[in-house]
Amino acid sequence: MATLSFQDATVAVAVDSSPDPKTLLAGVTLELTEQRIGVIGANGSGKSTLLRLINGLVQPTSGTVSVNGADTVRAVRAVRRQVGFVFTDPLSQLVMPTGREDVELSLRRSVRNGPERRQLAENALNRFGLLGLADQSIYELSGGERQLMALAAVLAVNPSVLVLDEPSTLLDLRNRELLRRTLAGLDEQIIMSTHDLDLAREMDRVLVVEAGRVVFDGGPAAAVEQYRALCATGLAAP
């Protein structure tokens, strides 16, 4: 497993008309080595910021983040060779007309030979049972099929770490179950934010994020209970 290290990582951004920056994430120190790591918390809590630090989509204002010792600011290319990122909405990630073209696009930088690239793309699509849908418009696919296409495109380049930002949010129950089964069968190390507490319970370790801080770090059952308690406190507040 990869080692994902956060050392006092803080992210603050400028806000219009305010002299003080807004802190999105504050002083996070973690070392993550488990195969399946969940991140739960309310909208706006800092979950996505935490995940985007891992592959350099967001840079820390202070502190450091590294993947197997590679700093996400100074060695971002090395980091992105190890870390694949899947967004909430696959349509923000699938940029080509068909899944086959999208997977080939993801391979273009690492595989120069056209026939070899096409074969590897077919292998990636076949891995998820998508070969029969490879040449359909992505707009003709179901939400679950699109999410699997996005997964295939990301995993085609063999990252060791897969980061997923609320991948089940836009899916119905059937497609959420399809995604859950697919993720359960992957060998890659996974770190995933989710509002699906049943999915969170299947993780090895779960972080609870609240107001830009990791307020709980531990087993999935205890993490879910902590998050429920936080939600209940918020509902009870005047």
C-alpha cells in the first residue's frame, strides 16, 4: 500500500470583500496506509479539499502532503503517476464522445504506439464489462455505466492509489450497488469521500471531517456514529 502523508496541511483561500482568507482545511496531520479509507462529513466540511490535496489538484497553503515520499507540489508529476482521481460527476471527466476514445486519451501520454494503445484500452474496458458499450455515446449510457467508464479511463494507466470524490452521489440505488461491487473487487488502494454511510462502513478506516478539521479517525462503525452525533448536534442547535 502507498503511504499518504499530511503534515500540518492547511488550505486557505482569498474571499472577495474580506480582508481575511477563508480556511477550507486546517492543520491536518495524518498518515494513511490502509487499503480502503473513507472520508465522511457534511457538504462544505472540507472533504473534497482533503482529497484534492492528494494528487495536487489543490496545493496546501502551509504544511505538506506527499505520496510515498513524493511531495504533491514539488513532484506533482510523480504523484499523478501514482494517484488516479475520479470526480463526482463522470460527465466532468469523460471529455470524448465515446468511452473507447476517452480511455485511449488517458493512455496517450504513456503509450505512443497506436495499436498497443487501442489494445490496452480494450483491456481496460473489458475489465469492467464495458467493451460492448465502448462505441456508444457517453450520453446514451446510464449514470452507473458512465461512472464505470470514468473508472476505466483512470485505471487504464495503472495508478496504485484511486481517489474518489463522492462517486455514488448522482447514482440511483441499482447503480450505487453496481459501483459498490466494482470497488470491492479492486486491488488498488482507495480513498473515497461519500455520503453513503453503508458504503463508509465497508472501509478499513474512516475520517470524519467537520469545519475543515479531521475530528475523528478510526474504525468505520465508530466513525459513522460520531458523524451521526455531529449531525444530531447541528439539528438541535438554535
